[in-house]
Amino acid sequence: MKKDTHITTAFDRDLEAIETHIMRMAGLVEEAILNAATALETRDEALASAVRAGDKAIDALEEQINMDAARLIALRSPTAADLRTVLTAMKIAGALERCGDYAKNLAKRSNVLAQMPAVAGSAGSIRRMAKAVQLQLKNVLDAYARRDVVLAEQVRQDDHDVDQMYNALFREFITHMMEDPRNISACMHLHFIAKNIERMGDHATGIAEQVIYLVTGSLPAEARPKADNTALMTGTER
């Protein structure tokens, strides 16, 4: 009995360390998203460069999480339920790493856009969309920490609002390009930025689904609500 208790305590301790890394990683990703959007709006090239440099810390945390998870599996031989917990942590870390990459890409394009004439109102709209996705990530990590299925489901539903913001921006960029061809280059960069942010929202909803799976043992039966209809506008696939 004492041996089993020792193993269980060791597993919990190792898992707690992994989850601490995840929360640290999430904080860095949220900061990167907001800083990248601020750099775009204020044309702050130094801040954008700092976001790009900071991505290394996010990547390092994902690598540490994966190494710790692999070691935990090898040493602790977790049960099926515990293994699901570890695998969920690894998937969440992977999703956060992708969000960090998107924030880095946003910062890269911000530096390019700083050399171009501003497109009226676009940077503020991008910042609001980025803030909405940052809030999604905050809420979904709270749901993960508390094993809160209701909050996780709310994050899934909130993705509809992010998609609507993306659709509105897409139409706005088309209008700017049609009104003045000199806006085409800037609007193309802005569109890629908006799309990257929309993808971050997708990753947040993916984390929400992992939280639901972790708690209930099943993924949501219904597909997540989507409101991105730009593929219909352009004749392309998502």
C-alpha cells in the first residue's frame, strides 16, 4: 500500500510540474498576442521584434513539457485515465506553441506594415480581434485548470464571434483594395494577420474540446460553430 501511495504522489507531483509549465506557456502566448497587436497599431518595431525573439521561450517550454510528459509515461506507467491527462497536456502545449508562432508571424508583418501607409481603422480592428482571442485562451486555460466543462463549452461557442470579426475585416480589406489599388499590399498583409488570429481562435476551441474530453472521456458530439464564410467569397477552401 505504501508503494502505491508513493507512486501516486510522484505522478501527481510530476503532472503538477507539467501543468505549471503549461500555465507559464499560456501566459507568454497571451502576452505575445497582445504585444504583437499593439506593435501593429502603434507601429512599434522594437516591440514587434521583442515578440519575435520571445517565441524562443514558448518553444522551449513546449519542448520541456513534451520531455517531462514522455519521462512521466516511461517512469510512472499511468493508468488509462492518467495517460489521458498526460496526453491532453501535450496536445494543449502543441496548440499553444502554434498560437505563439502565429503571434510571431503577426509581429513580422507588423514590421513590414510599419513601412507602408496605414490603412484607416484596420489596426484597431485587428487589436480588438486579438483581444477577443487572448480572452478565449485565458478562459480555456482557466477551464483546464479547474476542469470546468461549462466554461470550455463557452469558449467553443465564443469562436463564432471571432469568425464574425474575421469576416467583417475580410470585407473591409476588400473594400479598401477596390477603392484604392495602392492599399493592396498592405491589405494583403493585414488579411494574413487577421487569418492568423482567427486560427488562434481555432486552437483555443481545440483546447476547449480537449478539456471536455479530459473531464468526460468524450469529445463534443456536435461540430464547433463556425462563421467564417470567406471561402465562399473567394471560391477557396479553408
